[in-house]
Amino acid sequence: MIREHLTEYAGLPVVEFLDAGAEENLLRMAAYRAHRAGEAPPASTPHRGRMEEAGKEPESVAWRLRLSSYREEFVPYLARFVEEVDTTRVRALVIGDWGFSDGSDLSSRDLRDALIGHAEAFPALRSLFVGDVTFEENEISWIQQCDLAPLLAAYPRLEELTVRGVGDTYQGGGTLSLHVPEHRALRSLTLQSGGLPGRVVREVLSSGLPALERLELWLGVEDYGGDATPEDLAPLLSGKAFPELRHLGLRNSQRTGAWVRALAGAPVAARLSSLDLSLGSLRNRDAEPLLAAVPVFAHLESLDLHHHYLGEENTERVRAALTEAGVRVDLSDRKGDGEDDEETEDQEEDDYDYYPAVGE
């Protein structure tokens, strides 16, 4: 699923600020490809040119900070970025590999503290992605995050935050925390994970985020800490949390059907304009509850259900019902053989037959 780095973020093209040895590595790879093709090796790569061009208008791109050669450590690398680029105009940052050559369990704590220390250098920053890491660099459930609430406190004008990874919820490694007493500017929050603990969900839902319009949670699987339940989301489902919320994503869940049932009777559904239950495990047994909930979802502009296990017949029934109600529905990426799935005595074993898109 997470095979490539972002090419766009916050509506801006992503340009990488090259670390000390990045260009040398890029030239070496380009020379190898040229040799295989029987061509002359290139004298340069387009990466530096793109970086230098972006430096003329730093607000026109989202800057990716990523260690690719490990010739630098992240903290001095960030300091060099602040020195060489007019960061007072930077609107979006994408943080990638912050030093996993030292071990996949390296916490984001040092990069968090470094960003906090340079907060005055980024007065225009509005969008931040922490964890643009592919599975080749580190599996999503191995990315060690930390308490990121102080980072939001240091950037009170931030409007969008995306975090990939939670941490090792079983072995006592660094794990994500995000209880924000008050942040009046944040409009969009996304937490991507292979398993999102109920603890983190409760922290987020008890935060003071009065401007939040978009919330996306990748709930994941229990084996990687994804133990969040509808009870954990009660403040959200009841409509009491985040009064400005218009988009909700409960994605990548091992139990998508349970969230369909919870949302069908939830007051929050009435004020949503879009709902995203994609990357999950929706299956044939969930078709009837979903069809029964069509009147609840009929006001939505869109409902994303892509990556599911519905059989062909149920896929078309759901598509027809939602389309007739005026809802734009995405039912692409159907998985499995579409055979009927019956309840078994072992609910846990049954769930593992229907896996979400992203786990480890």
C-alpha cells in the first residue's frame, strides 16, 4: 500500500531538500541505469535543479525533509534547511526518514524537538506530514512516534496535520500521543496506522479542536495495537466532539462492518458531507446493514468503500441503492472470491479472513 513517497501534499507538488550525500547516490543509480542501457552516464540529475528552482518561491511547493544517504543527522540537516531556504515563506513540510539506518525503532522525538526549536523560522507553515515513509524504509507499524501535542502547541497557526505510524504498542517503544488541550486553527487531522490504539483515539477526541473539519483515522488490526471500539469514539459518534466536522474517515479497519452499524445510529452522520470507510474489510454479511443505512447516508456527497470483500451481487446492490439516493460511491478494488461469509464461533479467527489494506 505505502510503496511510494508523496508527490503532492496540501495541494502543492513535493520537492525534496537533498541531504548531504543524496545527489551522489542519485548520480550513482543513474549511471548504473545508463550503463545497463548502453548509454553515457549523466553529469547531473533533475533533483537539484528542482530544489534550486523551488528555492526561488519556497511557498510554491511542499518541502520534503528526508535522510536518504545518512551522511547527515536530522537535526543539523533541518538547521541547514532553515539556513539555505527562506523558510518564512514555506507553507507545507513533509517529514520522511529521520534516520532509520540507526534502527527502525528510532523515535520521532528529536525531530519533534528540532521543529519546535525552529518554530519561529516557519511563521507561514500551515500543513505538516510526519512520516512520509515507505514500507521499504520502515513498516508502518514499526515507525516510532512520540507525543506530538507539544509540536501543535508550537505551531498555533497549523491547519493540517498528518501522522503516519503509532509505534510499538507491545514492546514498550516510542508511541504516539496526541491530546491537545486547545488548538484553534487545526482544520484537518489524519492518523495513518496499521493499528490505532483506543488510547490515542480517546486522546484525540478529548482535545480542544473547535475548527476541525476533517478527521481521518486508520484503525488497523488488533495484532498491531488497533483495539479502538465504538465506545472509544462515543464523543464523536454522539456529535458532541468537533462541531465543525464535515468529513470523517474510519479507514483501514479490520471490522468495517461494525463501523457501518455504529454510524447508522450515530447523530454525527447527519452533519457529514463525506464519509470514508475504505481500505477495510466490508463483506457480504455487512451488505444488509449497509443497505438499511442508506436513508441515513442519503445526504452524503460521497461514500468511499474501495478495498472491500463484498460479492459481485452485493456490490451492485449497494452501488445501485446509494447511487439512486444521490450518493457518489466508490466500490472499486473488490477483494476475495465473493463467496458468502458466515459467522463462526471464533469471531477473532473469522476477522482474519478479511484483512484491511495496511497492517504491518
